Amino acid sequence: MRFLLDDEQREFARSLDALLTAADTPAVVRGWAAGDHGPGLTLWRRLADAGVFALAVPEAYGGVGPLPVETAVAFVELGRHGVPGPLVESVAAGVLLGGVGGPAAKEWLPRIASGTAVVSLALEGYGPYALDADVADAVLTVTGDELRLTRGAGGATGPGAATGPGAATGPGVPTGPGGSTGRPAPTGPGAPTVSVDPARRLFRPEPGGEVVAAGPGVREAARAAGTWATFATAAQALGCGEALLRATVAYVKQRTQFGVPVGSFQAVKHRLADTLLGLEFARPLLYGAAVELADGAPGAGAAVAAAKVAAGEAGYAAARTALQLHGAVGYTEELDLAWWLRRARPLRDAWGTPSACRARVLAG
């Protein structure tokens, strides 16, 4: 099977790489971790303009999807550049809402595709947290056969927030008699849970929320959304590993010992070669899973799980290699590399731990 990208897909990757390089993503990540979401939301809008969030949204709702291969291309670049925010969750939310349809899909899918709404998501079986719920315009949760939506505080600061004249009628702002919109008022998600990666802010979803869909179709749509979330996270992990390897190769060419670059030592070469092999073996699994998703193959879920195991483990191995070969400087927060080091392990475990994904592969 041929897994080479076509000319348009390669150009898409190059355009995203150029966009993210110009955006100074390390500074964006530092700001996001410190609670300054402004630069990150500006970048969110630019990614939406590039079509990233429309890739999993059906055409009937203003998207261009589902396009799994292009999604993989995009999320490898997002992982390579360390872009913060509920990127995976917004894409998976597009799959979830597209599967259930109804008024919620009509309201939120065009906003997800256009980047005017940031959406986070929590599904049973994938952990109790919603990523960056404090900045989300909506948090979706599925429990059993019920899909609930909690309108978040993100409407006040998110990419679609009203800031000019008339801003008092923006999302979530009371406008009716007595200050009521007729909808549940936005609520804050509380304090975040401490994460290995400070730029991945984990919140437990608020209890309750508006039931926007119910029935067996919700469970099936949630299963598909979880598969897409696992798939996009695998792509992020691969990109993160590539960035770590690239930075490490550049560093060992510069650092000298006994008068020669440490990269000339055989032990260092072998460690870097093993890291590269892990990443390169994960790549065809990722794009093979994308093809199966695009074809709606019965084994797509197992293929995605296999890709997640390979990419997650390879990305984490790249982090361990980077830390060892950078030496003590690798521990310092002043070095941008530290943010990628901290992200590799959470990406390995998010939306499907290695053990859970291996069990999924064995189940077929």
C-alpha cells in the first residue's frame, strides 16, 4: 500500500510549518501555561483560517471532512511545534456532534470549523478530565447514552468573543428580562489538576449540563469521536518526537568533548538511530490508520490503537534520548526543549494509554 503524501498534502504541511514557525510557538506555549491565552487564541484563529478545524466537520455543517489523512498531516505539524489548547478535543467534538446531528450540531459545528468556538471534550473510558476547559466556549461530556453540553467561560475571551460595540450581547451574556438568555449560564470549571505539562491544563467537567442528545446513537458517535481523538493524539506524539530528535541532533553537533562533537561518538549515534527508527516505524502505522478511517474499514479502531502505541512510545523514547544527550541543560525551563520534554509522556497516555491501546489491538 502506498503511504506517500500527494503534492497538495505536502504543501499543506509546508504551509502549516511556515505559519507556526512565524508564530513563535514556544512563546505561545509559555504564555498559555501562565494563563495568558491571548496569543494562543490568536494562533487558533489562524489555524482555523488554514482549515485545520474543518477537517473533521462534515460539509453539511461548513466543514470539509472527514479527511483523516489531512488531519494526520495537520496534527503532526501541531505536535512538532507544540501548539497548546484543546486541539484534539475540538476535532473529536466535531466528529461527535456530526454523528448525533440535531440542533447542537447546527449551532456548534460551523463555529468549530470556523474557529470561532473552542470546545473541549471528556468521554467515558478516556479519563475524567477535559483539557483547557477554562478557555472553552463549551465542554461536551458523554455518560452512557447522554450527551451533555456545559457552556463555558471561554465565550468572554475565546476566538469568537464579542469585544467591540454591542459586546454586551455576546455569547453567554444575559440579554433577556431579568438578565436571562433562556440558556444555562456559563460556569467556570474550577481549579486545574496539576499536570506534568503545565501547558496542558486539566479540569474535571462541571456536573450537570444541558442534555443535547440521548439514545444509542450517542454511544456510537462517542465511540467514533474517541477513535478520532486517539488518532489525532498519535499524530501529535509523532510530531513531538520529531521535534525532540531534530533538536537533539542539532545539539550533539555543537556540544564538544575531548575536542570533538559528542555526536561523533558511536554510543550517541546508536541512541539517535534507535530513536529515528521508532519514529519512522510509527509513521506508516499512523497513515495506514488514516486510510482505514477514510475507508470506514471495520478494523480502523485497532489500526488507530496500533498507531497510538507506536507513536506514543516513540515520542516518549525521543524525550528520554533528548534529555540524556542534552545533559543538565535539558532540565532547565529556560530551554524551549523543556516544553516538548514535558509533553511527550502526557501525549503517550492521553486518549488511550499504551496498555489500553494494546488491548484494543488484540481485540481486533
